[in-house]
Amino acid sequence: MIGWCIAGGVLLLFLLILLTPVVFSVNYDDFRDIFMWKVSWLGIPLLCSTGTGLFQRKKKPQEQAKPKKKQKKKPEKTEDAKEKMRRSWDMYWSLIRRVPKALRLLWKGISIRKLTIGVQVGRFDASACAQAYGAANAAVYTALGLLQSMMRVSVEQVQIRCAFGTEKTNWIVRGKLCACLLAVLAAVCSVVLGLLSGGKKPQSGHAKEEPPMQKQNAASEAVSAGSRR
């Protein structure tokens, strides 16, 4: 009983780890000239724009390795090169066919939270400012609609306004992109299984077929034997 409880606790912990998302945070502000990003998991910064992430520790300079002598490659035969090219093409084609299904699995585990978009359209001319304002609205809301059609998007604020007398257009983009490890693992497994199943298919080109004359002779012999009986 205790063993089952321990095994259940381990499985539950493993499931919680897979369901905990990896968070990619972005803070871009033209007004204050700020661009910061961070990749974290369980509150632990893995990568950061300031270089203080867990995987960004300074490594000791390694000694320069001695240059290795280049070995001359033997020229491959034409048949071997064609066979190698055909096999690589089959592998890549099976991988491409599995990409849409893997992407569908991946999008299910990706979400955007606390998205904030601010645009201050600046032009000296009123007509040019109006055109730029319309272009900014079209770009922002088209991108939002595309993202919402693929994944879950939680929008905090979207604000677009005109600013006469300034030439520069300023942007503010803040948000968090969350990716579930379970969805990423499912997408990778889908691609790998597709490659394995594609590689086990029998090759139809090597199957030998009887010539048509032999088939006709065998059919005529069977008909004559049936008439004699």
C-alpha cells in the first residue's frame, strides 16, 4: 500500500511538472527606451536579457584545441548518392506531413497572458497622421485576431492614439507567453512517431511482378485444365 502511494505521488509530481508552463516575458517601451525579456520556469529565471539567467553563467575560457588534420573524403558512387538522397527526401517528407498535427497539439498548450499594447502615432501632417493611425489599428487588431484564432489570448489593454507634433511613432508591448511542457512533449512525440511509422512502410518499388505473358499463359492453362475435367 505504501509503495502504491509513493508511486502515485511520483506520478502526480511528474504530471504537475509537465503541466507547469515555461514563461517568456517581454517588456518593450519606446518612451523609456526599454527592451527586457526573460524565460523562466517555476519562478526560476533560465534566460534573461540582463545575462543573469541560470543557463547564462560565465564559463571558464577553455584552452584552444589543436587543429585536426582534414581527412580526404572518398568520392561516393552515383548509386549510393541517389539512394542516400532518396532516403533523406522520404524522411523530410514524412516530417513535413506530420508538422500540421504537431502544431495543432502545440497551439493547445500555448497561451498569451497580460497582453498590453500601446501605440502613439506621431506625424506633423494631419492627413498623414490619420493614415498612420488607420494602419496601426489595422496591424494591431489583425495580429490580435490571428493570435486569438490559434491560441488563448488574455488582453489587459489596447490603446492607440494620435500625437500631433511628433514625428516618431512609439510602441509599448508587454505580455507573457506561456508554453505547457506537456503540449511540447506531445508535439515532439507526434513528429517522432510519424518518422518511425514512415520508415517502416514497405517499399513498393522493390516488389517483383510477373510479366504479363506469364500471367496469360497461367490463366489459359487453368482454363484448359478445367475444360478437360
